[in-house]
Amino acid sequence: MNTPITVIGGGLAGLTAAIAAAEVGVPVRLHEAHQTLGGRGRATQPPHVAHEGAHVFYADGPHYTWLKERGFVAGLGWPGLGDAMTLRFRADGELRRLPPIGMLRAQVRARLTAPVDLDFHTWAAGHWGEHTATQMANAISVVTYDADTGRLSAAYVWELFQRVLGPNVPAVRWVRGGWQRTIDRMADRARELGVVVETGVRVETLPSDGPVVVATDLDSARRLLGDDSLQGTSGFAALLDIAVPRDRRDRFLVFDLDEGGFHECYSAQDDSVAPAGESLFQLQMPVRAGETRDAAHARLSRFADLAVPDWSSRKTFHRTSTAKKRTGALDLPGTTWRDHPAIDRGDGVFLAGDMVAAPGMRGEISINSAITAAAGAVAAVRKTAGARTGPA
């Protein structure tokens, strides 16, 4: 068991793989090209702690059990009742307290099964009409970051819709300090387990002295492995972070059923991410096919005007960005997560990340794939050790 496992990439997937392998006593080396660990889980420095994308966890899957058992998601924050009551839905140009009746009818149909081989819009329109199908697809763009979520597999979108907006109590959890706090805890645990962490060095060739877990984005993995088959469909969205003095007019959550945008307050459940007396928000808007970034940001700004009135004159912090190919794999009709690039690439090489063949959404895929990749790498080490020692 002295053969090392090399993990390339120090984001959520890389840290998960390193910890999972080190916990069973295998030496692990982790290489991260950036100066700091965390990948997309990184956040800006205080006083305004803004994340690069989604910063919540869903507690209804094995990924969360793994995190919770190790204390990585300890210290949850919850919005106050007053904040939670400001949930709104943008529909037909107006903010409303409840979604349209057609969407309410769909939300309670948890036992309905959607097909894999048909697009969501066609399937949903057959049940609830064209307009409702479009609103439902736009509601779930918060997960896909895709401006045409209706083109994706009906089974894929319907599962996400039920997880986020179905009749069950939402499993969403907010860790105080956000993903950055979780990342910091994972990095500390990795080092406690003896993982050798090297940052600021980009790996150009695979090491030859043991199994390797490639926990990078799919484009980087394709270049590193020289494997053009490593392809996937992902989302593209404009992002806006803003902080303003607290105001009762500001909304906590807004699902944009018209254009696929989403608005959420970071600080309602975690006052550590903004100075006292301020609210910190992140908004997103999926970029349409052929649309410029500036046009998408203009639409996002208009959406922000509804959720945070007069924000441009009130702002104390402001950041714009885009997220492209950073939002997890999307399933087109006829495909499921099992059709994504396989974790086991052969010859002791394993993939981990949010675009590979593991269940979940976005960061959940990273965790689930990394646990599987680590188990494969450990098995490869044990096989090598057994071959060296021979039969007892």
C-alpha cells in the first residue's frame, strides 16, 4: 500500500477523492494549478463573501451523507420567516407569491414518470400546455444554467423539477460561510490525513508511479489525456453579485418563469457573508443561443431591478461574471448520466468532476464521481500490492 495515488485538481472533486483514498491508508499527492484550493467552490474575501456560482447543498443524496459524516457541512444557517415569505415567481412580467395554476398542477404530480427519449418541452406541453411547459423549463434553469432547458431530456428535467419545486419539503441546506467554509474544512482534513498538497503547478503529463484521479474540468482532462471523446453539454449563464443596505422591498428568492433567471439572498441565512446592515445577493440569467454576454447581462440587470429595487444606486458591492461549461453535465433526449464519460478510463486512470458518469446535479456529481474514482484507484493500488507480494 506504499504506491501513491495522484489526484490532479484541487476543487470539490479532487479534495473528495484525496480524502476518500487517504482515509483507507493510501498515500495521496494532490496537485492544483491555482495557488489556492477550491475550484468553483472558492469565494471572494470578506467583507462580501460571494461565490462563483451556486452555494447551497441538497441533503437528499449520498453526497450529502458523505459530507455530513465528516463534519464538512456543520453549522447550517436558515432564513428568517420574514425573509422566506418574500419568495416570488416572475410570470408574465410580474412578481407573484405563487406560481401559475398550471405549474402548481405539475408540482404535485410527483409520481408521474417522464420519458428519457423525449424532450421536456414536448412532454410537459402534452400534459399542461405550451405556456406552462415553458415556465416549468425556465423555473429549473436555476440548476441547468441553460436558456433552452425544454430541449433537454424529459426524464432529466422532470427529476430536477421535482427535487427543487416538487411537493416534498425542499432538501436545500446553507452552510454558514458557504462552499468556501466546506472547502476549507476538506482541505484541513486532507492535510490531517497526510495528503501531500502542491499548489501553483500545472501537471502536463500523467505520473507513471501509481493510479491517477483526474479531477479537472472536462476540457482540461481531454487535453491532459489526449482523449477527444471527453465531451459534454453544459450550461452558460451571466452572473451578478450585489450588496445593498437592507430594505424590506428586497426579495429573498425569485424564480424567473419568463426568462430562466434566478435571484437569491446569501445573507438572509448567513449574516457572516456581508457587513452588518447589508444584504448580499447573487442573480443568474442563462445566455441564449447567439446572444452576447452584454445582452445577457442587460437582461439580468432588468431582472435585478424587480428583485432588488433601485439596486444600482444603493449598491455597496457589485460583481459581474459568466459561467460557461462550469455547471455540470446536461442530458439531451435519449441520454442519461450513464452516457457521460466513464470514471474508469483504464490503465489506472480515473475521472472525477461534474461532467462524468455519476448521478446527481452539479457539485453532487463531483462528489459522487470522486468517491467512485477513489475506490477504483485504491483497488488498483491493492491489486498492484498483491501482485508484488504474491500468494501467501
